[in-house]
Amino acid sequence: MNALVGIVLVSHSAELASGLRLLVEQIGSEDVPVAAAGGTDDGRIGTSYDLVLNAIKDADRGGGVVVLPDLGSSVLTARTVLEDHPRPDVTLVDAPFVEGAVAAVVTAASGGDLKTVADAAKEARNVHKL
């Protein structure tokens, strides 16, 4: 089996990122590498360049990495990290945070490649709840 695509969850809140990580690990697979980069280095609300960079390294198992930010400065922080450390196998995805993460992890668990996993996260935007 090919290396699974890793997922990085970037949030302003460490608790939100960690909670979503727990959720998707139970829904998708414990085999999919999921890393949470939430909050600042000292535990406050915000985003951390170093936490995002380290999460990408932690989630990378050779199949590429999808980075899912929640909003605002998490997008800017993730973009800055990727501009400073450009890699063709790491992609920032504009997707709903929770639904996108679930779709990405389920798709990665089924062996989807980087583009397929990123597309699944993006397509989660179109799934109606009601």
C-alpha cells in the first residue's frame, strides 16, 4: 500500500484542533496521520508558525500533506509557512474545517492520493445538512 496522505488541522484554538483530531481519527482511521496545530506557542488563542511547520513534519509519511485552516490568521500563518518552505506535496485547502477534515481523512484512509484527498475536503463545502 502507498503511503497515506497526512492531514494538518490549523486552528486558533488548541482545544478545537485537538478535538477535531480525536473525532476524525475515530471516523477515518488511526492509520491516517493527523496533526493538530492549534493556538499559540504559549497556549493562548491564535496561531503559531512553528506549530504549523512541526505539524506538517509530523503528518508527513510520504503521501503528501493536506493543510486545513479554520479561519483568518490561521490561513495567513499556514500560507506563510508554505511560502517559506515550499513543497509540491503539501497543499493548503480552502474547505470547511470540520466537514473538510472528515472528508479528507475518510478519503485518505481509503488510499486516496493528495489531489483526491484535497478535492474531497473542498467538496465538503457543498454537502447540505438539511
